[in-house]
Amino acid sequence: MPTPVPLLAANAGALVELEARITGALPEIERWFRLQWQDHTPPFYGSVDVRNAGFKLAPVDMNLFPGGFNNLSEDQLPCAVQAAQSAIERLCPDARQLLLIPERHTRNQFYLMNVARLTRILRQTGLVVRLGSLSDEITAPTTLDLPNGEQLVLEPLVRQNGRVGVEGFDPCAVLLNNDLSAGIPDILRGLSDQVVVPPLQAGWAVRKKSVHFAAYDEVAADFARVVGMDPWLINPYFARCGQIDFHERVGEDCLASKVDRLLQQIAAKYKEYGITDQPYVVVKADAGTYGMGVMTVKDAAEVKNLNRKQRNKMAVVKEGLQVSDVLIQEGVPTVEHVDGGAAEPVVYMMDRYVVGGFYRVHTGRGVDENLNAPGMHFAPMPFAGSCNLPECGARGEAGANRLYAFGVVARLALLAASLELERTVELAADKVEA
Amino acid sequence: MPTPVPLLAANAGALVELEARITGALPEIERWFRLQWQDHTPPFYGSVDVRNAGFKLAPVDMNLFPGGFNNLSEDQLPCAVQAAQSAIERLCPDARQLLLIPERHTRNQFYLMNVARLTRILRQTGLVVRLGSLSDEITAPTTLDLPNGEQLVLEPLVRQNGRVGVEGFDPCAVLLNNDLSAGIPDILRGLSDQVVVPPLQAGWAVRKKSVHFAAYDEVAADFARVVGMDPWLINPYFARCGQIDFHERVGEDCLASKVDRLLQQIAAKYKEYGITDQPYVVVKADAGTYGMGVMTVKDAAEVKNLNRKQRNKMAVVKEGLQVSDVLIQEGVPTVEHVDGGAAEPVVYMMDRYVVGGFYRVHTGRGVDENLNAPGMHFAPMPFAGSCNLPECGARGEAGANRLYAFGVVARLALLAASLELERTVELAADKVEA
């Protein structure tokens, strides 16, 4: 068996009914996914934060520029390579060369380990991969040493004849591992004959979580019909407010009234299912990432009485992106605990395949808090098994079944991302040309 | 780490130059395979017996009805499920139900474990799988207990309205795990709207090893050009004789002269590469399997002086199939040793992916003998790693690189099988209708 077994710890207290229902419907589920992927193109890759409340299992965030490939275990790599082969075939079957554009920050060793891991996976599919940096600091090929003894070479991007690459390297495709929070850089606009994945509209300069979750609503409803279940069990309620200005206290009323309505909707569902937890919502920036601009709210009054510090925190996310639109999402408490810390699974996918995942464990945070936050207590724990080997009707194999259920929910979010990207193509064109 | 590590033992004495050359050409190789699979449809599944002579690494047998899925390790299953998903998508994306037709013999526990493992892999892709038997003994649903506590239910085949299934089960596709050595059964002829994979011409009633290896000649030549190497390093010489009758001693001259010519060709290559081994050839039935009708020959005179026992052994293979055509194949000695026994790797593939493999170890046999033979000393040892994670330029990682090289050679044979099946479609139609 691979590395640690967080599931054993996490099993305690979790309801298995939902898992059993999902595992029991495996034939219908897999066939449904097969048919969906006939009609929709999966994103190149993605990761999904899943929250398991026991009574409910739902995605709360879908990342199209996954940054934690280094947290997967070695055991998960063969399937990742296999899935990457499939993704490459779809992207550009005669590809020889791929340009990978990572995040700008070159001092986050964990992130750089992710880039190294991702590069390794892509190289094993046969691609020659080079790293082009958007950072102003990278003006010449720069070798970075990683904690594990590996090295990465970052090179400055070069634009020539409408194509982007690095010195002496003209790739057929560009893979973004940079979420474009800082906006779409000119050097990537209007490329000729080069595929960019994920597409530019997937970047946080354009993408809105609310558009994703609107697509997820449809996917979840469709899926729930197939399985014969209440879609709420896999889908958090959400609402959004636009034109918020936290500094100027503009939009507080909209926020408060939507928070209030959502809390009431959740309370009604809790009553229907006999759940005694206190409902809460999570307010977060509609665009952007990294756990900044995230707030847990249990009463609408809270959002009307934010102090300066709280407002500052909500007003800006990564790369100084101003928050004007917010997403209000039903809070899904986690029943998962690993090593005494609240934990949430993060599922990694390439093409249409689940390739692995890990538990994000945060000993300093509560079960109803956002765990994607910086802190000393963050520890990734790789899944101790595969997400595609459930044991139908098996006892004592809850671990495998739970991982399968995580994978199903993550794939639903992946499918929603696929719909989302189809629908935002024009939006991207507007913003990209502008 | 998974189960045993036969590679460490096997490393001793093997040349790594060939492996290094293959690993070093990974980008070209993977791109070439991607393009090949654009033009050719991979078989649903297959296994390849690879022989590693150190100076040479070559497939000696390509099985389109692989029977040892139970010999893969548990660690290899996630990738097998993922590959099976891909195979199913290609076969029949909206499939719900699949009929699996195993071999007739219901008393070979090892084979039945293979069927159980294969069934499990297919079920995890979401298919409802039932087992239809060609055996006359199965006249009603029959539950078989397996050594590991699992059970299998074999059901009699039912033909209705031009479709085959089992009682109350009308599958969209039929997967053969029966190599049809006994001929193409009427119940499978002329089916309407049901896909049968592998196609009927892949069965040993029609298939000829010499057709496969002729296709392999082309594949190996093409591949060798891409990598820049002598194709002989991955390709055994072969010849064939038809209209042999071992009982009546008809065709001995043809056999002797071709054996002689082949031994000379091998000797010339051995001289070119400074190899001091004694050349030998393997004479085997051009159709059929199971290590019957196989003979190691070091001198042409040997095939002219067969005693009655030897002639009887050569004259008949599985299911009483008479041998009239023989394949004379360059013998590739094995340098692989596991636990003191001569070993040869067997690589398993589904769709175009290598999903795992194991060492066939035979302590009672020599390095120049056929190891696919019954005997107390046969022991499967699963590969201790994945075939798709080579370490370019790494030392001490020869295991991973060797597994990658095995996988490459096996995929070459898989591609040859794909060409072979394309070319024998008409042949099958003739024999199927006849």
C-alpha cells in the first residue's frame, strides 16, 4: 500500500449512505459520463476542492490551473501520465514541443515543486517541455534549485511572428499553469496557430465562479436525475452580488439580503433532512483565488458590520485584483479529519480522468472554515488509493468507495467547467481583443 | 512499493545500452506512437511475451486474448481501469452491457481468476458484465468458487434474432477472452448489430503468427528509422513453412532448409555485433497457443531426425488443432533471471496503453527455451513499477527504464497486431461465412 492512510482516520463519523448510493449507481454514472464526454471537451486539467459533510458531498471550488501536482503520491503518477497522453492527443497529436507558463512567483518552493512534477508528467508523454515565465525578473534562462535536489529552468518568453515561445523554441501548444489573475498579458493575445490551454477566458481576469456554479447547477440536476437523488446532496446553493465596493461600503445591502435568503434556503433543507448543524455561507470573490477574500458568515448582520481589517481583506485577492463581484456559497462543513485537523479532499484530473488527489489538512482551522488558506498547519496527505476502484457492496472497503465518490463529484465539476468554457468563448474574445 | 522487485535480480549482466537508446528517444517514440494510433485502431487488449537478450529486446508472441490479468498487481489496476474506459469509449460509448466469453475449460483456477480480474476491471468502467460460456457443460447458470473467495457465474450462450447473449441479457458488445482455437462457433457467426472484439479473424482458427510477424517487420523497420537503430535489435528473424505433416514426415526438407538459412542469418548478425552465443531458432505452430508444438533447434539436422514422441508433440496444439503451417523464429535467449529461474516479461495492454505486466519465471527451463509451458516451476512475478515512468539520464533507475523499454516493444507488437487485423478482415469474412 502507498503512503499514509488518512481515510481510516477520516472514516469516523461520516455517513456512508450517500457513498453507497453513488457506488451503487456506478454503471449508470460511468455511462452517463461517457456520453457527456462525447458532447463536451474536458479541460486539459483541473483540481476540485470537495467538501464532505457526511449528509452532503459537494465541490466548493474548481481550479483550472491546478498547483499541487507535487502533493500526489508517486503511486498516482502512472495514471497521470496515461491521462496526460490522452490530453495531449486531444490537444495536438503531432506535438513535439510544449511551452508551460507557470505562475510568476519564483520563491514559493512548494509551487515550484508542482511545476517540476507537472513537467515530469508531460515529458513522460514524450513532449519536449520548456518553461516560459511571465515574470519581469526572468530576463535570461534562470536555473532554480528545488528542495528535492531537482532543478527547473525558467526562460523569458519570446514573441515572434505572432507566436510565443522561448529562445530557439517554437511550441505547437501552450499550457498555462498561471491563472492570469494579473490579467491577460499582451504576449498571449492573438496568437496565430498556437493552441493555448486552458483557454484565456479560464483565467481569473475573465472567469467568474458564479458562471461555473451556474453550469454546475445544470450538471448536478442532470446527474441527480440519473442516480435518482436530490441534487442538493451534491450541490451547494449559491447567489452572487455585483458592484460591491468593500472599502466604500457599497453593496452591503445586496450582500446581506442574499446571505439571509441563502441561510433560509439552507435551513429549510437542513430541516427536511433532520440536520441539526447551524447553516452558514461562505462569501468569496467571484473571481480570484488563493483563499484571500473569503469569509464565513452565519448571520446576515455580520456582513453589515465588517471592520476595516475585514473589509480590506475582502476587497483584494491575488495579484491585487479588486473584488467587485462576490459569490455567496452555501457552507458545506467537513466531517473529514486527518491527524486531528479538519481536512478536505482535493481531487486532480487530467483530460476526463481522475488521476489522484490528497487531503488538505489544516489543524488550525474549524470544520466550517475555508481550508485553502496559508498557515503553518497546512499538510497535504495523498490519497491512499485510487479513485476508480470502488468495491460494490463491499464492507470494510469504505475507503475505496469514498475515493470513488470524491472522484465522481470532482468529475461533475470538471464537466461543469467544460460547459462554462464553451459558453464563455465569446466573452473571452471580447476581453482578449480589447 | 508494490510486491516483489524482480528487476534487481534481473539487472545483473544485462546490457543497458539498448534501454538507454530507447529511453533517450522517448519524445520521438511517444510522438510516433501518437501518430500511429491516429491511423490505426488498437486492439481492445493484448499481451506480449518479450525476450530480453541484453543485446536485443524483442516480442516473441502477441496474444490477443490475454489470460493472465490475475497476475497483475493491485497497484496496476487503476491504470487498467482507466485504459479500459478508453477501450470501451472506442468500442461502444453508450454501452451498458457487455458479454464476456471466456475459454471453455472451467477447471483451471488460474484462468478463472483471470476472468474474475478482467470482469472486475470492466465493471469498474461502468459496464454490466455477464459471462457467456461456449462449454457444453454449462447448460444453466453455474456458480464457480475461486481460491480467493470470489465467485464467477457462467451462463449458457443464447442466440436470438441474430444476436448473442445470455438469458435476459442483450449486450451491445461481445468481448472474447476465448482464442477460438476450436474454430469459430456458429453462434458467433453473422451477428447483427453487435460488435465482437477482438474480431473473429483474431482467433487461432484463422490467425497466423507469420502474418503478425510480417506486419511486425514493417512496424519495427519504421520504428528503427525513427530511433536511428538497426531493426534487428528489436525484431527476431522468422520464416514459415506450409503444408507440413509431422506424422507423415512431409515437409521436413522445407523446414530443414529454412532453419538452416535462418541460423546463418542469425550467425551473421551475431558476428556483426560480436555476440558469442550459439544461434538457435524456435519452431512453433503458425496458429495456436499454449506452448504446445514448440521446439528449440540449434542445427537443421535436428528437424530431420524427430522421433515419434517429438513429432506427436509438434503435430497438435490446443483443442486438437492440427499443425500444418509452422513458424521458424529466431531464438532470443533471455538474460532475465528471477529467483534463480529463467524469466521473460509479459506485458499487458488495453487499448493503446500499457497497463502492467509480470515476469513469467520458470526454474525448470533454460535461457533458450520456451517459458510459456506448463510446469510446477511457473511463477508469475508482477512488475514492481509502472511502464510509463522512465527516468531519462538517471542511474540506479534502470528498473524503470527497463520497464519502459519492455512497454515500447510490447506496443510495437500491439501496433503490428492492429495492422494484421486490418489486413485480415476479408480473410475472416471468408472463413466466417464459410
